[in-house]
Amino acid sequence: MVAFNLSATLNALRFLHKPTLLQPHLTIPTFADLPVPLSPHIRAVILDKDNCFAVPHALEVHPGYNEKFKQLKEAYPGGRLLIVSNSSGTTWDDPGGKEAAILEQNTGVTKPGCHAEIFTHLVAADIGVTRPDQVAVVGDRLFTDVLMANLMGSYAVWVKEGVISPEKRFYGRVEWGLAGFMERRGWAPPTPSSRLLSVAGKKE
């Protein structure tokens, strides 16, 4: 996701209130190292686009990750694989939704309008997702992707090294240092939620 945005800033404040929200359940070196399938109980996977499986603002899968992306589509067919992004499909970077449409065409994967629509989409798709703990979120940002997963009550998978090395970005170096701090403290991530989802995609 983009380096700095309002969401990430607000999420940093949430970290101060509950630091374990930034702790992933699984850390992998790169997107290519993502185990597929993730786990027998995971029924849907949400992928962050920018710097996770694509160059930031690009509208196609990074060439080195094409095979992994293909494996994911085969393991999670029929709407079980979704994309989220802080650029494509957003009101500030892509108000007309043109980039989101191109992204869906290039990847063959649906991109909901925003993360708030994820559960609504999954439940409406009738693919067997009935609880937040049946969903995994994969991304390269602690302050956005991992936090979003934990707030959803889902599984958080942190891609430690994105398409562009974190060492080349200020926020990347900060998050690497933070990850090391949390590991030394022995903090555990929140337990994913087994609460049932309503037909509207909201927790009951």
C-alpha cells in the first residue's frame, strides 16, 4: 500500500492503544514464499496489491510472482480470492474506478470498493465463509494490512519484503524495527474471531 495515508496515520494511534493489533499470525520473507493453500480452515484470501504482489500503482502482477498468483487462483476459486488497495479503486487516487477495472481484468480477481465491503462480498458470494477466522489477509504493511486483518478478526500474514525493499522506504525501516521490538517482547497476535457473520457481512 502507499507509503503514507490517513488510514495508516490513524492506525498508528490504534497501535498505541493496543500494540498486539500489529502482530501478524504468520510472517513470510516474500510473496513467493506464501504457502498455498494457507490452511485447511482458510476459505478465502485477501491480497494487498501495492508492493505485495505488484509494484506500487502498477495494475498487473509482478512477473516474479505470476506462478504464485496462479496457485492462489487455483486454490481459492469462485470469489475466494480478493484484492484490496490504497490506490486502485479509491476515491482519491482512482475516483472513476478505471484502474480498479483494469486491475480486475489483468488479474481475473475482484477488488471490492474498500475493506469494509470484504465480509459483505464474501457472504453474498455464498462460498462458505461464515466467520472472520476463515479469512486470511496478506500484505506488506503492519500499519495497514496486518492491522486490518486483526481488526476484522481474521488471520494476518505479513510479507516482510515487498516488491520494493523496505530498506528503501522510511516506513519500511520503521516497521521492520517495530516487528523486531514486538518479537523481543514476545507479544502474541489477537485470536481470530469465530463469531458468525450476518448476511450483510457484519458481525452479529
